Amino acid sequence: MPRAFAEIAFTPNVRAAQARHGSAAGYEKFLSPDVSGGAALGPDEAAFIEARDGFYQASVSETGWPYVQFRGGPKGFLRVLDARTIGYADYRGNRQYVSLGNLAGDSRIALILMDYPNRRRIKIWGRARVVEGEAAAEILPALHDPDYVGRPERAILITVEAFDWNCPAHIPQRLTEAELEPYLAQLRAQISDLTTENARLSDLLGTAS
């Protein structure tokens, strides 16, 4: 766990809760001046991020309520532009623009990216910048897959403030249709072989009788 995450997440109320439940001492070291890092994405983080086809995103409204939504797209639509910047093409949806409105008042944003088959996840905190109009036209080619059917309306660029890899506890193991296909293909091949073998044996029994 890097220091950048602890500085954001371990507020006084959180530290008090840790103290009440007996975990404060274990997390104390992450607030030490000797601990650093956790804001610059490395090769492992970049590979994980760009392998995802969706993530959960939280923004904060003017009333203080968090708003969480799922953002989906083609695999890799969330791009790592450099060690401190990620971004994605914002595709047209139901046109409520709740996240867009929230970001106009508060740039803070949080993401959770899930890898259900391998039971891994990463949390990212950052500051989002909405890029529209002519400026978006310049950046969108680096973010938008032209083969994807979604229509990009703008670009969202996020300056990473902190990230943290979560433990795998309680993450259910799930597979998408694409991830399940290799296993299904193997089963279909086995069924085909067994069907052929059954037909051969039936023919032999028919001949013998």
C-alpha cells in the first residue's frame, strides 16, 4: 500500500475507526515520511488498466452525495497517457449528464477497476478534466476506437493522485462471454469427439447384430 493512498483515504475519522477496531497500528507505517509512491502508474498498472472493458466511477455532487456509475466500452478504452494521466472517450448515453455536472463543480473522481476472472482490482483517485469542442477533437483520436459503435461526445482526462491494489478477498470469480469462450470451445470439441465415437460404436454394434 503506497503513501499517496493513505494520505487521501486515512482521514481522522478513518484513523479513529481503525483505532477502535484494532488495525491502526498496522496501518501507521503507511503514513510515515519514509514511505512514498502510489501516484505514478507503472507497467503493471498500465497493463491492468488497458485490459479492462469497463470500470466503476464515482463523482461528488454539490449536495455532497457521491454518484457511482458504470462506464463501459471496448477493451482498453481507458487509456494510460503517461505515468500520471489516464483518459477515455465519453460516449453518449442516457443524456442525464450527472457525472458531467458533478465534475463541473468538483473535479475529484474515484475509479474501481475489476478483473473478476483473476479476482483482482485496483482503486484510483484523481482529478478529472472535461475536454470538449475543438480541444476534444485533437485528443479523441488517441482515446477512441473507430471500430466501436459508441459516439464520443468529449474526452475525460484524469490526473492520478493515488492508486491502490485491493486484496482478492470476497471478489466473486466471473467470466464474460468472451472470457468463457475458450472453455466452451473445449467442451464443444469434446462433445463432438464423443458424438463421433458414439456413432462409430453404434455402427459396430449394428454390424455385429
